[in-house]
Amino acid sequence: MTRTQLSFEHDMLRDARDRAREMGVSLAEYVRRLVSADLQGTKRSVDPGVVFDLGCSGGSDVARDKDRMLAEAFAEPRR
């Protein structure tokens, strides 16, 4: 590990120490966990495909009708 120095506002440092104490870890470990979680946060834990096929209205085929739908949308006056 490499040692580093950080600066915090007084209240933030107090709250961070309190949270670390509640978790039963050192302030350094608490900060390491936060940084680790943030760096891993860019990885998706949920498959974005879950939003597809949620409903089945059966009345729309955007792939087939997209040109007509766009033409209708552009033909309507703007609000």
C-alpha cells in the first residue's frame, strides 16, 4: 500500500470517523472501501436487457412502421 494525505472539512471528517466507528473499521479502511466502490461503480450489476419485453400490447411494430411514425410526427404542428 502507498500512504497518502487527504484534507477534509471538519464536519465531514467527524462524520466519516463516526461512520467508520459504526462499521467497526478504521477511517483509512472506510475511505479505501468508498474509493473501491466508486471505482467499481462503472461496472453494471444489472443486465440492461431486463427492460425489454416488459409488455406485450401487440399493437405496435416500430421496426416496421418507423418511417410512417416519423413522417406523422414531423407533419404535426409543434406545440
